[in-house]
Amino acid sequence: MSFEELVSDSVTETLSKILGTDTWKAINFFFDVKGIAREPETFATLLDKLFGYTSNVLQKKIGETLLGKVGAPQQPSSGLDFRQILRLAKSKFPGSRLQSS
């Protein structure tokens, strides 16, 4: 599984859980879930437009899911934004060139 697929799975899993599967199916056509890892700002902006302030909560929950999948659980009080969470997750992703030895 690629990092992009892992991010996509984390988004789908988290938003399906929080919004409900039917709601996620109804709105997921707005999102390029495969492109989220490449363009996190675009994803965050779209979440902001759709959910307003609540999008911050959604981004943090997606980040927690993603970090859990790469073995780097995030503290709930962490001040990282979505882009920083993606960078951290990518650095922990097996096979990542950014991973420290």
C-alpha cells in the first residue's frame, strides 16, 4: 500500500465513522481522496468550505487515524495542523525516504 492510499483510507474510514457511511458516500465526490497526500491544503480548504470551524475537528480525527496506522499516535492536545500531521505520518511510513534511522 502506498502512502497516498493510506491517507485515502484514513480519510474514508474517519469521515465514514464521524459522518456516517451514507453521508460520506453522498459528499465524497467533492474530494479527490487519492490526491489528499499531494495537496493537503486543497483538502483542508474544501473541508473548511463544507464544514466551517468543524473542519478542524475532522482534520485532527483524520490525522489521529493516519498516525495510528503508521504507529505514531498523536496526542489529542497536539497543535499540529493537517499538513504537519501528514509530514509526520509520511516520515513514519515504512520505506519513506524521510524516515530517520
